[in-house]
Amino acid sequence: MVRAVNGDWLIRGRDGRLSAYAPSDEAAWCWAERHPGGAWLPSRKVGGDQRLHPGLAVGQGADGYAHLVAWRPTAGGEAGLVHSTHFRPHLAALDWMPIGHPNKKGERTGMPAVAVDAEGRAYVFVRNRGRGVHTINQKERGGWNGWHDLKGSKVDEELVAVTGGLGRVEVYATSPAGVLRWLQQEPGARPVAADPLPVRVEPGTLSALPTSKEYTTLFYADPEGMLYAWRPGSEPIALVAAAGPGPVAALRCVLDGHDCTLLAQHSSSGRVAFAAYPTEQETAGLWWTESGPQLPAGARVALAEDTEGRVVAATATPDGRLRLTRQKDEPGLALTAWQVV
């Protein structure tokens, strides 16, 4: 199952407003709050009138800016990648800018992923024609460096890119060999290959969350549907049976005064399932609690914190409907009724 949006598609901008992104009708769309914690503006197209292929990658830097990447059709049935920056949720994003193709030209090769380093430079990753991984990144003073081959073999379509706790970019991919990893060693450098994690992974279930300055925690499901967490220097820990197919959404937040990791997933029952545990203490145990209405197949789930530190969960369905719930001022993870935006 290829996700329609790769990355955290519900984000808080530097002005405190939440925004949500989704692809639809050969375009990318954005919803944004009128003001932090307030009503939402109607959805609108971002990046101009450029026609896009399905699928959208979203990344956010420490400056709060959103970086969007997608494929667009080009001549002769081929495709190329385009990039846009969205500085403020309620303002227009920049028009789509072509950034090329990992093999110079050809058809779409995989779902892109994007992460932004501590200096605000976007790094784009995508599977290439040979099923390895290519990357391209922004220069310090504008423009883009050339494409670079990170190698890799038999990589599945979906990649996961994230900015770690030290502001350095990391990218992960799954293959028959397990989880492949590339890590940025210093600011501005290209990520380099690290030792792979030799585990059995169900393709399309990988997600990543920085859980401390030192570590990013990876989440994945095995072919039998068991959800695991892993950090470098340790063995994978079995958490709980996955609530449904695809990746979990993950958020580090404070619940009842404790640093917690919150997971959410579109469950097999059609509702949204939540589970939480003390951050980096997976052995404490966790269990799923379902919430909200039943959603159709293909619904996506996202998590964020609003400007007041409250957890916000969102779902986007293939028909273009955005639903939201927000944490109440009560103990635990008490949520308001889900509302359609």
C-alpha cells in the first residue's frame, strides 16, 4: 500500500497556526487555521496550476516552513519532480519548481521523501530506476545541488526521511535485507550509508520519530502484523499487534506531565486507534484505544501539537474530507468529538 502523503502532513507553522496537506485532483491542497486554535479556512490549491501525479511528500524545518515535493507529468509520458515552499499556512505557497529526475529522465520511480536540516535546507530522496536511492538538496544560498546516488539495492517504493534531534537528516528504506539507513554526519553533508537493520519488514509500514537528541526511533510491522520499535545500539522491541495496515503516525508529547510517545493508526475496524507509552520505555507496555467514526479504506491519520501544547489528531479521506479532534483539558488523552473541517 503506497501512502498518498509521505511525511507529517499535519504541522504547526511558525505563527502557531496548524495546516494540513493532501493530494487530490492532480494537485496539492492545504487547509489552514484562521488563527491558532480557531476555525479553519477552506482548502485551497498550493504551488500554482501545475498538474501533478498522485502522491505528495511533506517536510518541515525548525523555521516552521513546509517543503512540498511531488511528481509532475512531462513530455512523452515521462515525469519529473517539483518542489514548493510554504512559508505561512494562510498565505500562498511558492509555485512549483522543477528539480529533475534521479535518472535524468524517465517515468515516475517511487514516492519521494523530504526532510529539512537545521539550516533550513531541504533534502529530497527518491527510489531510482535501478531500485537504489538518489538524493538532491538545496544549496545554502539558493538553488539546488546535483543529484547524487546513495546506492542501495531492491529498495521498496516508500522511503522515510526525518530530521534527527541534532538537526541532521536521516533517511530509511525497506528491502529484502531489512531496513537500510543513510545518516548525515555533519551539517550540509550528504547522508552516508550506516549498517542496515536485518529484520523482516512488511513494506509500507515504516515510520520514524526523533525521541531524544541522540536517537530516532523507528517503527515498523513484520509480515505477521506485529509492530516493533528500534533504536541504534539495541534490539527491536515488539510493542503490540498493529491496529491496521500501513505505518503508524507518531508524536512525542506530554501526557499527565510525562514525556510520552503517542501512536495513531487507521485500524482494521475503520476507526482511529491510539496508544501511548513513556518515551523510549517501550517495555512499559501499550494498548490500542479506538476513537471517532468509521473511515473508508485509504484514510490517512496524522498527529501534531497545537500552540498550547494540546494533541491534535487529523484524518483525511480519499473524498477530500478533513476531520479533526483536539485534546481536552482533562487527565489522559481525552479528546473532543471529531469534526469535519
